[in-house]
Amino acid sequence: MNNGRKPKIVYLGSPDFAVPALAALMQAGYSLPLVITQPDRPKGRKRQLTPTAVKQFAENASLRVLAVPNVNQPEVLAEIRAAEPDLLVVAAFGQLLRPAVWQAAPFGAVNIHASLLPEYRGAAPIQQALIDGRKKTGVTLMYIAERLDAGDMLAKAECAILPEDNAGTLRERLAALGADLLLEKLPLLLAGQLAAEPQDETLATYAGKITAAHELLDWQAKAEDLCNLLRGLTPDTSAYTCYKDSHGWQRMKIWQMELAEATGNAATPGTLFDADKGGLLVAAGEGAVRLVQVQPAGKGRMAAVDWWRGRQDLHKAGLCFTGSEDN
């Protein structure tokens, strides 16, 4: 584009991850005639309707924003075309775009995906990289295609995964990295100087949506794997385990856990075999973990040692956590 006018971009995004790129486009002076996001959703214990992070940002910035359940509907497509965009930019939008949508802009639609494609296509690339114990990940700028996250790649940027990272801290860094990559490559893209590279389908892996099934701790697993699972879940949700007392089976959420030097190898996996100032030592299939912060059913979060001090009824009989109330 060399006609002197500011390129017009229609932006599609929903959660916190999508805000830095939108803010960066604004600060760089791109024209943003329309922002599209997901509808308000009920959140919290009171199930109060809450707008997406992108909607909140756009409204505060006086940008025109549409919250729609289906971006492919004719009336939404008409709004996109009326905005006369040069390009659509997508980040964690949460809906599949049909060809008519990305064809509404001469330069198509590009997506900021939070992995080094073709690895970790899908809804939860950040969480899955942590769960798998990866040491690095990154972001990929790619064209939207009909198949999920399978479009040609325009650029990548790597990011180290730190030992202390969870899904929240890693997501924050990747969002900033994606915004920087977008701003760096957009001028080349709009000038027709950015070559696209097809993905190698033989290397493609998928990171499906995180469900309640992921949250259950399997004490037969390695201690490192249990800690990585929790890193991938928090702070969005927690892991949980079960134990039995005089009232029957109880669930307990685990919010903070770390590898323990003591192995607990002589104990059955799931057995609480010791306690120290830092937490409760529990044997895993290999090694042991220290439970640091827990949330018993019906109560708030608390230090694991404080919970244990208050459960004298469990001390004599011992405690062995399990992965199911059916055990």
C-alpha cells in the first residue's frame, strides 16, 4: 500500500491475550473502524454477564465494537464489508471464520497463534506446552484458512518457558510477543514483501480445549508431570484430588504445588507421608510433590499445612489421596 492513507484493520479477539495486539495497532496509528468480539458471558458465583477483555478495551478507547455469537452471519459480514478493511487481524477470537469473512479484505486475515506452528494447533496451546513440560514455545503469525490453525505461516517468535511460569504468566508474555511480531511484520505484509510458508502437516500436533477431565490428579504419574499439569491449569482453574474421612469421599482443589526433594518412593502413590513448614509431602508414581495451597470443599484457599493441622481426625489413620470418589 503506497497511497498515503492509513491501512484499515478490522480486529477480531476476545480474552486478555488479544488486548496487547489491539492496543499496539492503535498506538502505531492504524485505522480500526471495527472490533469484533464474543458476546458477554456469565462469570463468577453470581453469574453476572461480563464483557470480554477486548470489548472492555475497545469501548474505553472509543472504538466501534460488535459482540456477536457468529461472525459468519450475513449481517456481521455486511458490517465488515462496510468497514472497507485492508486486512483482518485475529487473536484468540474463539470462532471459526468462513472464507467469505477473510475474503472481505484484500489482504485476507492473519491470526496471532500462541505456539510455534505446526505444533499445538487448537484452543489451548499455552496450557498444553506447560503440561507437556516444554522449555520453549512462541507465537506464529499466520493466514487464516478453512482448517483450524492450518494456514500458511508468515513469521514466528520464540519465548522461553520459565520454571516458575503458569498459564497466566506465560500467556501475558506471549501476548506481548505477538503484539510486537504483528507490528514488526505488518508493513512488510501490506507492501506485499512478506512470504508465506506452508505448514508441514507431518509435524502438526493439537492442543484441545481444557476440560474438567484434565483437572483430576493421577497420583500414579511422575511428580514432575503432576506439577506441570498444575502449571498448565492455573490460574484459570485448579487441579483436584479426593480423600476419604468419616463423612465419606471429599474433593479438595490444589492451587499450588511443587516438586519435593523427599521421594516418598516407599509409600503408595497419593500417600501423605510427611509435612514441613512449606506444605504436605505426597508420594507420586515417581518422586513426590509438596502441596502448598489447597481449597477444601466449601471453603476458601488456604495453606496446606493449616488445613492439615485442623484435620486431627485424619492424623492417626493416615491419608491417601486418590483420583476418584469411586475408589
